[in-house]
Amino acid sequence: MGINAASVLNHLINGEPTTSKAPRSQEAKALTTTILNHLRLGRLGKAVSVLFSAPVPFPFDLYAHLFRISASKKAIVEVRKVESHLVSFAPTPPVFLLNRAIEAYGKCGCLADARELFDEMPQRDGGSWNAMITAYSQNGYSGKALGVFSDMHKSGIFAAEVTFASVLASCASTLAFWLSRQVHALILKYGFGGNVILGSSLVDVYGKCWRMGDARRMFDEIESPNAVSWNVIVRRYLEMGNGKEAVFLFFKMISLNARPLTFTVSNALVACSSFGGFREGIQSHGFTIKINYEEDEVVSSSLIDVYVKCGDLVSARTMFDLLSPQNLIHWTSMVSGYAMSGKTRQARELFDKMPERNIVSWNAMLAGYARSSQWDEAMELIVLMCKDTRDIDHVTLSLILNVSAGLSDVELGKQVHGYIYRHRFYSDLSVANALLDMYGKCGNLRRARAWFYEMSHFRDMVSWNALLSSYARHRMSEEALVIFWEMLGEATPSKFTFATLLAGCANIFALEHGKQIHGFMIRNGYDLDIVIKGALVDMYSKCRCLDYSLNVFIETPVKDVVLWNSLMLGCYYNKRSEILFQLFEVMKEDGVKPDGTTFQAVLLACISQGCVKLGRLLFNSLSDDYFIIPRLEHYESMIKLYGLYGFFDELEDFVKKMPFQPTPPMLTRVFDFSKEHGNTRLGEWAARQLNLLKD
């Protein structure tokens, strides 16, 4: 029991008996007054030193008082001294005092002392068992807490409400669903079914075990849910990704005039942002103003976040500007909002004004640059970051590796790889996958494959997909298919895996492999969503099986522009351009808005069919009717269309009025067409322009 033996020896050496038959009551009273005065002045150490050196016993309530204060301050030395003095002058101390000692050891995190005292107790009551269970539970030893509860139940000890609360907390930590069901039955058996604290704990444990049906039924059985109950159910729905239900319950709570906790309001706002609930977010904002929660740091940060995620950066900035003072979280939320919305210039302006920054702030700005593919700006920020802070975390490393991949800078990636090894980040799966992806995108497939094998003990589906994508991206589709068959022995493929493989089959015209993958997905019950349907249409089209493409297309109930584009390009590849014009009209009739790829497909069909007038009308409609900025390939298609069919007046007018300088390939094509059709004047102009570009 802590230092009890040493204390007893100390008293024997000093000639003092361990017990006294005639307590010195006057001396004890005086020392008690001294001890209480020290405690009143906040001098716990001196108070306990007076008690420890005193050769007299003290009232039991003083020991209990000292245990409580020492536990609240996590003063383990003082707890041990108080226990030592207690057992020295009271060989058989009352059970309730030993229970206080176990609680104190538990709050100080000294579970070995707590268990030793528990095991040596000649008698135990329900409080003893509860103290030991709580000590384990509060310190994260949920398994041991549940073991003690099991022993308690076998001993026939009646569990109190507080015991059940600790046990349910341990069940939630270990996700012990079936044990929590048994505890639930015991709670009902002992008549604690109406306890709101236990009811809330059951809602919490069921929710954490992903049993929201049980959690909701338990919540509905609570007659008068308190703020904690509401907060728990809202948070669990949010964690399950059901933001709408979380917000519904929040507003139901308000309608019942229940005052929410700050975290409940914050959770509701997070829920609004999770499903784009802009209207609900506005209502929540109005509520926070009404009950004066707007100034709370957590709530105000969540308000900014909900406006950002619902795309209303103006309101988010207004909210940010109204806050005084603005803390680091507010600044970071606003920077992240601008950055992740693609407004990196505004994000950087705000970032540069930040009075202080942490690694989260740096990561937010860097993520914005990476998301917008602004690799040079990202690289500049990385250099500044390395000068400003050493607090680089796994998120930072993953982002730097993304930048390295974007720049195809494998040397930077290798430096990061070395840093990962030196600072022991190699076991972080997100960093390991980012490193694998970097090597693949930089074309270093040998290193990618070597690193993939080093990850063998902890790689996941993302790792396999990264390797597959690397091979498919570099047109090594046959190797990608071999990796897929290896993958089946270790991991379950995702839909992303199949999309990558189908693209690989399309690249090498591997029809049989594509059919096998299609059949594998159907046999194993995969959801053939619109992305997979698009990949199938593309694969079958490129493999010269247009009928299969049409079948997949027709079976898709809801068709987006990507699926239409895949089929149209498939018709072009299979020399069925006449069908393409009909598809274009049907697509518009179905209310699907064409994009740049759609027009490229139709322009290719115009080239194939010699429809010069239609091609000109379609090109003009790009910007006039659909507000699409023509891309380089659209201009190239028009040059080919005019030149191939000898429309040189239109070609000259088109080339000279382009909003940018014609590229060398464009001028070369104009020169070749002019030479072929004998148009010397336009050919000489194209030659002069080419010479100017060379100079």
C-alpha cells in the first residue's frame, strides 16, 4: 500500500507506537486547525506534511477531506502520505476511507497503488468495487474495468447507478456492443431504467457501436432528456453521416424549450455543413444570437465553418469580421474556406495578416494550393513554412508529397522520404500512401513497387489503388491487371479500383479482361454507379463493341454529361458519327447541358462527315449559347474542318481572329492544307508566322 511499511518503520525508529491507546485529543485538535488553515491558503503540501509528521490520529472526515483535495490536484505524493498515516494509526480503517484512497489513486493515474490497496482490503462494499472500476475506466483501461465489473457481479455485489455509468463508458471505449446489451438488461433488472444519466450513456454506447436504431429507441424512452442526452444523440447522428437527422433533433430540442449545451449548438452547425444545409445553418445562426451563444469560440468557429461549407464565403467573412477578438481557430477557418473554394489569392492575403499561425494554418493554405494545382505557389509556401516552424505533422508531409507529384519533382519526394524515415513517420498510413502515389505519378515505378512491398504489413485498399493507378497512368495496363489479380488475395477491391482497371483495359483494347471485370462486379454485388457505367461505356467503345456500350448506356436510369460524352466519343471511334448528331439532340431534349468535351465530340463528327456549316454554328454556340470558353482542341478541330474541305477564306479569317497566337502545330497544319490545295498566299503567311516563332 504505497509507503505504508516505510511509515510504520519510521514511527518505530522514532520510538512512537503505531497506535495509541490514549489519543492526545488536545494536540490533535490544534494540529487539525493548523492543517485546515494551510488548506484554506492553498498550501496542500504543508498541510499533509503536518499530518504525516504528527504522532496522533485525526478524525476520519479530515482524512477524507485530504484525499479529495489531493485527488483534485493529482498530488500523488500527498495521497500516499495521507494513506500511510491513516493505516499507521488505524490498523482497521473504515471501508469508506479506503474507497476514497482508491478513488484518489485512480484520479492520479496510479492504478498499481489503487489495485494493491483494493486487493489488500479485508472487507469491500459496493463503493470499493465502483472506485476500482471507475479508476480503470477513467484512465483508459476499459478492458480491466469490465473485468472488475464481471468479478463484482459474480460476487453478488449490488451495482449502483454510478457503477453502471463507468461500465457503460468502458463499453463505449471498447465498442463492446453485446456486453452493453447485457448491462442494459441489468440496469432494467435493478430498477434504474428511468435514470437519465444511464439512458444517455446507453444512447452513447449504442451510437458508438453504429447501432443507431437501438440508440434512437433508447433516446425516445428517456422521459425527460437533459442537455447531455440531446448532445449525445445529435453527435452520434453526425458521426454516422446523417447530418439531416442531427439538425432535425436539434430544432426539436429547441422547440421543447430545452437549453442546449455549447457543444450541441456546435454539433448542429457542423451537421448543417455536412449536408449543405444552408437554410438550417441560417436558422441555427439566428438561434445562437437569440441565446447569446455567438460569442462562444467553439460556436463562432462552427458558424464560420457552416457558411464556408455551404459556399457562402461572404457571410462567413462578415461573421469573421464581426468577431472581436478573432482567435487562431477563426483565422484558420476563414483561410481554409477561401483556400478550399479555389480563392487562393484571398486566402493568402488573409494568411499573411494572421497574428499567429500553427501547423493547421499552414496545412490549410498548402491544401488550397494543392487543390487548385498551383504547384509553384505551393512550393514557395513550403520554403516559408520550413523557415517558420518545425511542427511538421503527417498532414504536412502528405501535402508536400502531393506537391512533389504535381511538379513531377522526384528529388523533392526523395528528400521527404528521408525525413519520413528520420522522424519515424513511415508507419503513418496516409503518409505511406502519399509517398507511394508520389513515386507513381513521377514515373519512378521501380521505387513505387519497392515501397509498396515495404508497406506489406499495413497497406490498405488505397495503397493498392495508388499502385494500380500508377501503372495504368503510364499505359502499363497489362501490369496493372496482373496487380489486380494479386490484390484479390489480400484486399477487397473498391469501385475506384474497377474504374482504374476498366480505363486500363480501354487503353490496350483488352476486351476479354474488361468483360471479366464487368462480370466480377455483377457476381459480387457491386453497385454499378454512373462512374462505373461511364468507364464501361468507354471501355466497350474503345474495344470496338459499340453494341455493348449502348446496352450499358440504355440500362443506366440517370445519365449525366460524362456518360453522354463517353457514348458520343465511342460512336466517333467506331466510325458511326451519323448517330452522334442524333445523340446530341436527344441529350439536349433530356435536359443535360453539354460541356466542352461534348462539343469536341460533335466537332470531330463534323470533320468525319464534312459538315462545315454545322461545325461553324456549333463552335459559335459554345460561347454564345452555352457560355463555355473554347479550348485549344476546339480551335484545332475548326482549323482541321476548314482546311480539310478547302474553306480557305473562312480558315484565314478564323486563324487571324483567334484570341491568342496560333501554336506551331496549328500553323503547320494551315501551311500543309494551303500547300495541298494550292493556296499560296495563306501558306506563305503561315510560314512567316512559324519563322517568327522560331526566332
